Amino acid sequence: MSEQAHNEKCKQCNNKLFGDFCSNCGQPQRLKRIDGQYIISEIGSVLNFDKGILFTIRELLLRPGLSIRKFILDDRNRLVKPVVFIIITSLIYTIFQQLFHFEDGYTGYSTGEGNSATLSIFNWISNNYGYSNILMAIFTVLWIKIFFRNYNYNFFEILILLFFLMGIGMLMFSIFGVISSLIEINILDKGGAIITILYISWGIGQFFDKGKIVNYFKGFLSYMLGMISFAFMAQALGILIDMINKSS
């Protein structure tokens, strides 16, 4: 090996390189150029059944609470990262809504005619599912902390729980929305909403203790009160802005 090779350092951790990979952090000495094969490989890594989006969806459908608890406490490599997951699923919902033009039954809201701040806020919520889901999850976490105060999970761990569950909820709404559009019967508002709420309640209850029936009921109350609190705060903010605009 030449003297130049001996003097080369890892670009990631600045450790001396001896061979093709850094012995300290595992970074390759030289990255392969990005080409078509690289793009195909990246798409495959996202979709694969070992630790990609499809595996994550399967695990969250079959054993949501248990899978998320394992992600938080034991293994954070197999499931897709929670923030990425909720953004991807929200994007999927938005794409399907644009393609099939089904009515928004998730956060749709009407507050009369005009250009009120309240109407503008709820229109923003309807058009920005990734952000609005994150905001609503924050309110739901607060209620979960109240109902499950005897469990030793912090704010951010419960937030991860909700990101995963609400991401699956967005996929459920996408499916019901497409079916509603194809059969021209609105099953999104009732069927989609009920199944999604029951799923999230089940996931919350299973996460804390699947053997306690009361936990599923507390999960249901936490999620419903989180939605109500989020809607109430959004409306209160809109009313406050309207009052300030009228007085100025």
C-alpha cells in the first residue's frame, strides 16, 4: 500500500484509513457514483419487506402497539422512521385525493361564507395533512399523558406512537376515499372515520398494555379529545385573529 493511502483519512470521522472501509465508523473510502442502479437500489430499500415501508405497514396493521413499543425500547432499525412515515402516508393521501377527487372527510370543516380567519385555518389544515397530523398528535399526546400517567413514557415517545398510528390512519382514509369515488357512495365520513378511530384506539391500548380492556377505552378517549382540542384551538385562533382584524 502506498504512503498516500496510509495518510488518507475518513471523511466522516477523520480516522486513518487502512483498507476500503473505515474501521471506526464503517464509511467506505470512496463512494460509488450515483447511477440508475443506485436509484433502483434506493427505491427497493424503501419498499422491501425486511425493513421498508411495506414491512412497516404490515407490522402496524397486525400488531401496532407491540411493534411501536419494540421500536422505542429495543430495535429502531426495522421500521421506517416515524416522521418520514407520517409525511409519506399523508402525501399518499393527498395524491389519491387529487386523482380520485373524493370529498375530504378527515379534517374538512365549514364555517359559513366569507373570508374569515377560521375558515382559512381549517382550509390550511385540509390541504396540509403532514403538518396538521403532527399538530393534532401534540394535542393527543397531552391527553394520553393524563389517561396513562402511571406509565413511564415521555412526551416524545408517545408522539412517535401517534405518528405511526396516524400514518396508517391516512392510508385507511386513502383506501376508503378511492372506494367512495369508484362506487359513488360516500363511505369515507362514516366507515373510514369509524374504522380509523377504532384502529388508533386499539393501537394505543395495545402499546401500553394489551391485557387491560380499560386501556383501549382510554386510548379512544385520548384520541377523540385530542381531535376536539385541536379543532377547538384552531377555531379559537381564527376567532381571535378575526377580532383583532375588526378592531384594527
